[in-house]
Amino acid sequence: MIPIKNDRQITHMRESCAIAANVLQELKALVRPGISTQDLEEAGRAAIARHGARSACYGYQIGSRRYPAHTCISVNEEVVHGIPSFRRILRDGDIVSLDIVVEHEGYIGDNAVTVPVGLIAPAIQQLLRVTEEALRLGLAEARVGHRIGDISSAIQRHVEGHGYGVVRDMVGHGVGLSMHEEPQIPNFGRRNSGDRIKAGMTLAIEPMVNLGGYRTKMLSDGWTVVAADGSPSAHFEHTVLTTEKGPEILTIPRPILAPVHATAT
Ligand code: MF3
Ligand code: CO
């Protein structure tokens, strides 16, 4: 069953998603040649704490492994789940994906973006543009009455129409009280297939796109997923709320007001 969030839960989701978006925005602004991915990790950890939230990545368990960092920072051919390191210095012409998942008062917000480091080749600029467009097209399908496969198919058509490889080993997902809820949202699939979309679903839609083939492999660290052919890879992600009025992207940066406890006299 796909969880449907009530108004109270949606209020919480708005908050955690705004925090995730604010943190991502802050990290984006730091990207430049010469910075290490560990520098981004430390800035991310501090920003998450400043918002009174917690990283949902830190300690996240798959099998017997626990993810060792607060952010996922993936460079060039790294698709997702790159582990920040002092040794990984960003260079002019690289691309870097920043993936931020935060938990606040029990609710999770998830978003990611891929940004250029300095000046990048036009072919890689186009990869970023098409992947972000694919995310937009997928989000636009997150409408009441549509099906999950409509999201998948819109993404796949756009990506493959440009000759890129759409990653199949990882998928988008419902998000809320845990990082990965039902449904799975593949970035490939058929229109009119899968679960019917209802109001009150919170979905993380996240195309991962390789300049070359769609295949991936796992590095020996047990986390970093890379394009099998070594081609550059892009990743864009938003958490969206489905409403009767259409999709509402929740991971938009906004000022967060401190709760007011005092009563005016
Ligand atoms: N956004 C990533 C995902 O949905 C975050 C993973 S956290 C990690 O898979 F701990 F698995 F890296
Ligand atoms: Co995600």
C-alpha cells in the first residue's frame, strides 16, 4: 500500500523538504574548483544540524553496511552514493551530484542536483539539461488519476530520445516516515502501468542518466555506484506532493521561521 499523508503529516513533510532544499542550495553555492568532497560533507553536516534536523543518510543500513557520511557526493562517472573524501578534489570541468536527505520530527525530505565545477564541456552541459528536463517531465505526470508508469515513461522517453542511458539499478521512491516507502518509481517503464496516483502521496522522483550506456557497477567501498562504461552521470531529484490541484514540489528552498512559543500580550 502506498501511504497517503494526512494534513498534519503533510505539514511535517513541507518542513523536512524545505530543510533538505535549503541545505542543498547552501552546498551548491560552495561548489568550485579546489574544494574537496569532504568540505561539502562538513558544510552539509553543519547546515543540517543548524536546521535542527538529522541526516537520514548517516548510518543508513543496507545489508550489513552503514553509510558513513551525512551527504552523498558523486563526481563525474559516479552515479549516486559517492562517499565524501578529503582526497577527492573537484577540478574545473567536473560535474558533482549533491544528494541531501534529512529527517526532521520523524519526516524525511529527499533532493539532489548535479552542478558543473567551473566550465564544463557542452556535451556534459546538455546531459545536465536533459536530466533536469526529464525530472520536470516526470514531476508533471505526478497527477491524481495518472499511474506511476506515466512518470517512468515520460522520463525514459526524454532521456533515450537524446541517446543517453537511463539507469535501471536504482529507482525513485515514496518518501515520508522512512526514506524508501512504496511505491518504487523506476525511470523507465510503460504509460498506463503501475499504481494509480491518489492525493496525499509524497514521492521522490529522481532520474539518474549516463552519457553512455545505462549499466552501472558498484565500487569496492560497497556504496559508490558508477557508470559501467565510465561515462559522466547526472542525477536530479525532488520530493513532490500529489494534490487534487496537481503536483506540488516540496523541496523548494525557503526561509524557515522558528516556531513561536510566546503569546503576545
Ligand atoms: N537519496 C539516496 C537514496 O534515496 C540517499 C541514500 S542515503 C545512503 O537512495 F545512505 F544510502 F547513501
Ligand atoms: Co531518493
